[in-house]
Amino acid sequence: MKGRIIFAVIILIAVIALVSCATPTTAPAPTKPPAPTSAPAATSSPVATSAPAATTAPTAAPKPSVKQPTGTLNIALSTFESETFLPWNGGVARQSYLLMIYDVLVYSDPKTDEQKPGLAEKWEMSADGKTWTFYIRKGVQFHDGYGELTAEDVKFSFEKMIAKESVGSPAQLLRNIIDKVETPDPYTVVVSLKTPYVGLVGGYLNDTNAGGSIVSKKYVTTVGDEKANAKPVGTGPYMLAEEHKKGGPIKLTTVAGVEKHWRVTPDYQNVNFLLVPEEATRVAMLKTGEADMAPISYDSIDTVKQSGLSIVSIPKNWSPLIRFGGIVTTDPKRYDANNPWAKKEVRQALNYAIDRAAIAKTIFKGEATPVGASMPLNVWSEIPAYPYDVAKAKQLLTQAGYPNGFPLPLRTFTTNPGAELPTLGEAVALYWKAVGIDVKIVPSDWNTVRGDLLGAKANSYLFVQRGQPFVDFQAGFDLEYDAANMFAIYATPEVIAKYTQVKGELDPKKREQLAREFGLFVKDEATNVFLVSANEPYGVSKKVGQWSSIRMRPQNIELIARP
């Protein structure tokens, strides 16, 4: 049985690979380096004269040239998400382009996950974990002459994010924990919380989330949200080159005076984001030079390399998993006891029925490892994955009252990263069908599923999602298990009690230990169908030199250096 399923998965991947592959083009011949110039000739020794001759005034040394961005970089992405440009108007999948327009309070180091100063030069948390104070960098200017960024802009941005009408990714959680925001002086912001929250900066106010992006209060209040969205004004090194039209390219250009930008002077003057959902088209565009960077599938890695292009891989950048709808037991609108997966035995059976090692080898080409709990990796990495055990899966289904299985709708879509999600859904469906589950694949998109979650309309199906390794594990817990968050997947009184215990602990070592214990509990409850932790490959052209993105999604585009 195991052999047949693995063979079926391999055949599935092979067929998809054949359909999506494009004929490689010949890579352009590398240009020859310039010939070395001759060494300057040695000068003769000076000759003494009877009287010193008058000398001319020394010529002033030339000033070093100021770096000026030039050229264009084209980046093909599989999704733009909501294609909106205000932090509170959509989710974090927009960060690839938003964080080139806006700066944030705190930045994450791509290599260490350490939190480093951004618009906030420094910050501090009170002993009780309920008050955070941010000291704002002086002299940072908004685009188009809208003045210096001050504490009032930070306060305004926070309040817009937590407003009732906000649909920003961290909006619900931030409005539940922020009590008030005060500005004792133009460069100090004091955020008072309703409860202690150690992970505020690492979870919500840095570049991994939209909560730390700062807008101009003067601009937004003057022109209104609609116009501010059409022509966003931030403090980042880029701005929209032209008004964006849905589905069209997002064209960015450097702001005036970018050579003096407080954070970075980019190498490239223009960056265009191209919406290209189809994997084969993205690969073809890389080969022809129409795209300089694009997320690619693992099947395309060899093809891209053979075309003379390079691969940049972000390690352990996503942890794809399958999420259940309708099991937030503390909210009647998001709980359906009639769902077969409302029973723990069924959720465990679905986990036991999958061969994660085979999936890691076939779909992810060895660029992934099986996991027992997917978020966050930094404290749950040692939790062992569910073993592949068909007999155990069937036993649990019988025990739960489903010896002959049941119908199961599974929605699939692509994300950044996440080109493999539909293929992954097809592979998992094969495993589940082998234990009697009647799986129906429903192609969808993240905007639709996101809307269902926000509207408590996602009770009747499961969906494949990318998952992400949060810098601070508390943000991951909030997303999954805080019932106040409409994106929460699983909540019971016991889950809430354990989660609250982790959240309330201020001692770092004790907090981390409680988080590990919570991970073991989560695995046993089978709150999700945990799958793998995967590297994220990007095909890049010869125009892309050094680039290190933070984990979660392709970011730091403004830091891309020429070779």
C-alpha cells in the first residue's frame, strides 16, 4: 500500500513537472572583463635648483561620487494578495512591496532574527510587561514634503491599525491587547497594554508584520484613506511610479533625495512587481530576462540552473500545513460539532495517514524535513512528526465512528512562498483516500479563504496553507489559538488556559519551556495536519547580487545589491 501511494505521488509530481516545464533558452554569454591598464610610469628624481620656483596652488581633491540608483529590477510573484497600499487595508503577503514604501519601527536581522533599530532608535519594556516605550529616530522625512516623522505619526498609525474597520493582519490581536497610545513628547511613544505581552516587538511591530509600518498622519487625514491608498506616502526609499491598476504590475521608483535616505540607498532606481500566478510562465520569464527574480517550485531548480541563472534559497522559510475549519469550540459561529474532524481521533488519523518523508523527498526534492508542530520552528523544532501508520489511522477512524470514511472538501491555492500548495493538496488527498476519506479538491485563492475566516464562514472545509516561522513564538500562538483572532483555527478552554500561561510568563527561560510543553499538547490534539518545514527557492538573474531576505516572505528587496 505504502509503495503504491508513494509511486502515485511521484507520478503526480512528474506529470505536473512535464506540463509546467518550458524549453530552456541559451544563457547569454558572459561579458569579458576589461583589460587591465598599464601601471603608471615611475617619475624621475627631482633636480635641485639655485632658487625655489614659485609653486601653483594645490588642486582640491575631487569629492567622492554620491551613489545614485540606476536601472530596473523585475520581480515576478505568484500573488499580490489584496493589492492595497495602506498597512491596515490587507494582509502581510503585501509586505514584499509595502516595506519598500514604508519604514517600520524595528527590523529583523535576516541571519539571526535579532531585532534591530528602525524608526525606533531604541525601546524598552516595563518590568510587568504592560508598558512599551519607543524612542523615535529624529530627522526622518516623509515623501512629497509631508514633513518629519514624529511620535504623532506612530500613534496615528497604531490607532488606524486597531480601528474597528481595519482588516490588517495584526488588527484583531493588537486591538485586544493595546489599551492606549500616548506621546509625551515629539519623539517618544508609550504603548500601554491590557495584559503583559513580551512578544509585542518581535511579533507585530517589526518587518515581519504590518503593525510597525508608519504612515503620515498629516497626509492621510488631509486626503483621506482612498487617495492615500492610491498614492501612498511613507518614509521608505521607494514610492509608486504610477497609480496601480488591479492585476497590473506594481511599479516602484526611488524617491527624490534617496541618496541621503536614513536607512538605505538602493542599487536599482526602479523595481517592478509582476503578477504571474503560473509557475511555468515565471520560469520562462526568468529564462528570457523578463523577470530578474521569481519564486520557483523545487521541480524547476535544475531547469533554472541549466539556463545559467542562480538559485537563492531562504532556509526553513515556510511550514506548509492543512488547517481545519469549524473547530474553535469557544465561538458558536466558528464551531460545528457535526464535522467529523471535530473529533480528536479523526484529526489524529488524518495526521497518521500521511508519509511526510515521501512528500519531503518527492514534492520538495529533499529541501524539507517532516515536523510534528509547524509554528513556530524556533521552539518546536525538536517535536517529532507523526509517523506514517495506515493501520493506526484506520483504527482511529473506526474508533471515532467513521470506519468507511467521510466526504472531505479541501481547498487549495498558491501563496508567496507556496507554489507547491496545490500539488501538496493532491498528494495528501491520495494518502487520505487510501484510508477511506472521500477528498474533493476545490481550487480557490487566499483572498476568498481569508474572507471566509474573517466572516466566520470557513467551518465546512479544510485548506492547505503555507504556515510561517514567526520570529517570536507568541505571535504564532496568537494566530492559531487566540479565539479573539478570527484567523484562529483551534480553541478550547484547555488550549486557552495553557496559551494564557505561556503569554503571562515574563521570565524568558520559563516562557520558552512552557512554549515547548504547549507544542507537545498541540501535537497530541492534532490542531492542524502538520507536514514539513521547507526551504524557499528563488530563481535570480545575473542582475541580482547579494540578497538576504528575512524569513516568512520575500522582503528586503531594497537591499538587493548588484553583482
